[in-house]
Amino acid sequence: MSIAQQQDTLDQAPSTAGCRVPYRVFTDRQYYDREQEKIFKGDCWSFVGLEAEVPKAGDFKSTFVGETPVILTRDSDGSVHVVVNRCAHRGALVCREMRGNRSSLECVYHQWAYDLKGNLIGVPFRRGLKGQGGMPGDFDMSQHNLRQLRTESVNGLVFASFSETVESCRDFLGPIVVEQIERIMCKPVTVLGDQRQRIRGNWKLYAENTRDPYHASLLHLFHNTFGLYRSTQTGKALMDANKRHSLLYSIAASNDDAADKQAYGDSRTFDTEFKLQDMSLLKGRQEFADNVTLVILAVYPNLVLQQIQNTLAVRQTVTYGPDEFELVWTHFGYQDDDEEMQAIRLKQANLIGPAGLISMEDGEAVEIVQNAIVGEASATSYIAMGGGRAEDADHLVTEGAIIGFWDNYREMVGFEVEPA
Amino acid sequence: MGLPTLEQMQFQHAAAQLNALHAELIDDDRLEEWPNLFEEKCQYSVISAENHNRSLNLAAVFCDSRGMLVDRIVSLRRANIFPAHSYRHILGPTRVKSTSGQIVTTQTNYVVLMTRNDGQTSIYNSGKYVDQIDVSGAGSRFLSKTAIFDTHLIDTMMVRPI
């Protein structure tokens, strides 16, 4: 359909095209609480970490599903597990470190001990001391394990779910997402480090942001300012069958100057007032045969898997409340990266993350919305670029994937929440 | 530990002055002058202790030439969009850890306070600088400056140098 035809469709049916999201879903605590129940503890799979973060038996990492503290562990049999980080006794955090290695998980409060799967294996003074105290005679250790989440690893990305009824993780992700995970996680990876960013806005504003190719060349001005022509400006925006997840990607155009491409990746300069003094920032390698140089895979509800040039990273959303979340960026490379490739990844890391030359604006984009919608009970946004429907696009002038997100949200949480 | 020699005192003074000027140029928004505190061939990185302590090299900001420092500043002025804010550096004493000819390695604690448009000031970043400084010339310059920050949760974004 041509743009003019699309416009006609909009004109004919202005009330049905486009998506209107009430701003209260970003500010009202009732929605936040319901999201924790229906999404993060509901029929969803949340990303919790990379297997490469817990490579050895006994390795663990503390993280969160929504706002709930969990622990990702690697058991002695090599399997990964996710348990709620809360002692079955009186609710204390069992694991107080960000990461480490232990043979068992022990709560410091009363030293209740759990194995790496979360099974209770020790209770001090269980039979009392010198005939005094002790747990009741019918106390059954097996009934007091840490809360164990369903855990599945998809090519080294670990997902967990509170739900006993949700489909398998691979089915939840769908073929398009699994294929993209397999593409990036195509060989063993090694963690390069983390970056953490606190954003004073609602986590769903970031879910919108990462499903929004429309803003990319308008908000992020680094390339334009320095006259770096991006031959990757053509791309596609696709969704899974359920339209929960979003894949944005762009492909480097065919190139006649192979040597230059080797040196400067997909970047070209055109005349502008400003020039980069040090072009080594953009030096990279074409490491995927498909020539795709940018992948933003937004996986419902809390993950982005990304490739931007030679930077590979997962971004995990941790919710703090209706108006605050943390974004954890875990950068990685491949175990077989040579020294030069490692250096390329570490230098290109300047492009992304909280100090990223092409990504730092996203935090501000979230916050300026949050600051403007405070206290707004009835007004809505209007999302219609590309036609106003949750549809794939073979271009990047679309907001279709954002609408896909909201269609799923409306089903799981709803835009109307009953007063408490 | 005996009394310092005159040379040791001069080196310490030069390193402390350079760090003070570094903070002053950033806090006073004289960012265009900031790259001149570095040698042409230099290294500037801002890295979380969370990564550094695990011997992981991933930094929030990593520049290995003065040109990259200039590019950061031009990007800040012309390209990047961020909440209006200013910094205030509070520096601890600069200690010379080792000396090799006219090159000293120093360590300095710092706190960066951030003030946004709403008028509230918060602790934005705290950590330590580990620097290599060439004190041979009239104006000392950084060969390398590494800000290792404890505040691994960055508030919204990081655009100004630390």
C-alpha cells in the first residue's frame, strides 16, 4: 500500500487506526502491581542472564524477575537453575552478593542451607539442642525449599518463569526470536562486562523505545552530526506470531570499496561541519555473512538482545516501581575472538550503554515522557506511524511493533484496572 | 617514611594541580579545553569497579587518543541529547604511588555531584582516579587517566567526562 493510500485509510477510519495508550499505565501503582502478578509472575518467560555469567559449577548471580529477587545458579551437574532469593524460613535474602561461587546457598540469619537447585538441605538445631527446642516432629524438609522457577536456556540465554502453565520457552519466543538468538549466540560467548543504568521512568516506555525504529535517526544524532552516512538505513521491523516480541534490523548495502569497508564498517562520511578526529571508533569487522549490522531484538517482557556493528549485548530490565527501572547491559564477545576483535568490541562499546554516543538519549527519552504525564488520569498517547496497526514492515518508518506490545499488554493486564 | 625530597614534592604538587584543573575545566563547562590536559597519545577510561575488580575491561567511556576526547566533546555539544545538568568534583588528596623518571603514577579519590534543572544535587559518581602523568614539561599532562567508579548504577546517562 502506498503512503497516500495508507493516509486515505487513516482519513476514512480515523477512530480505528492507531493505538491509544492511557498515560496512567505508566504512573499508577495499580498497573505496576498487576504487571508483577500477570506478566513477571504470570504466563511469561523473563530473561535472567547468560549461561556465560555462571560458567562453572557453583557459580551464581543475583538478579531480578520484575522486582522479585532471584538467583541464577550452576549446579554440579552443569544445569542452570533459578530460585527466588528468599529464605523459606523467615524470608531473608539468601544470597547477598551480586555474584560468586558456592557449593550451597546458606541464609546468614539462621543458616538454613539449600543446594544449588534450591532444595533445603540443612536446618540448624532441627532436633533441638540438649533436648530443648527443635522443629516440630512432622517438619518435612522437602516442603521448605526455595521457590524454584521453571528455567530454560536458549543457546546460552537463560529464561525463567513462575508459571506452571505457560508454554515452553522456545514456543513463547517463537521461531523468529529463536532464529535471531541462534544467529548471535552462534558460538561460545565470553562476558566483557556490565553497565547499569537507572532510568527514572516506567519500564514500558523503554519497551516502546526498543520497538520504535521511527525515532532512531531523529533522536540519535551522532552519525548525522559527524556526517557518517549509514548505508544500513534500510531495514525491516518484524514480530513473532503473537506480536509480543520485535525484531528490528538493518543490512549494510552492497559496497564497491571493500578495503574501506574493512576499515570503517558500514560508515561513510559526507560533508558536514564536524568530522570525527579519530575514526578508529568505527573500525570494525563484518562478522556475519548476512551483512546485517544492526539487530535490536526486543523480547517480551524484559530483554533486548542486540548487535550494533560489533557490539553484542543483552539489556535486561529490572523494575523498581511505576516510575523507575534499571537497565543492565551485559556485553559479550566470542570465546574465539582474537586480540584485535576484543579491542574492537571494547572500543565500539563507546557507542552503546549509558555513556553510548548513539544510545545515551534513550534514558532521557523515557524521562521526558514520565515527567510530562505525571498525574494524568485520562489522556492517551497516539501511535500510528506506518499505518497504526500491529503489522510487520519492510522499512523502519513504523510503530507497528509498539502496537503489538500494547495488544499483548491489554490482554494480560488491561487498560482498565479495578480500584483496589 | 622519611621527609619527601624537593623533587617528590614538586611531582606531587604538579599531579595535584593537574587533577584540580581537570575537575575545574569540567565543572566550569570549559570542556573544549579539557582534551589539552592529555598527551596526544593517551588513554582515558571511565570504568565501573564492578568490571575492573573482575579484571573485565569493559568501560563506560574508553578513549585511546586525544582525538577521541575531542570527538566526545563535539558529540556532547552537537549531537547528544541529555538532561541539563552540571557537575561538581570534590577531590581527595593526590598521592604519588610510583615514579619513573619524569612520569608519575598517582591515585586520587573523587566524588562527582550532579545538579539537574530541578535544583537538586545528588552524588552522581564516586571513585578513584589512577593516573599516569608526565610532569616533565611546563604543563603536566595525563598519559593515562582511569576513573574507577564505585557508583555502578549510572543515573540516566553519562555524557560529561568524569
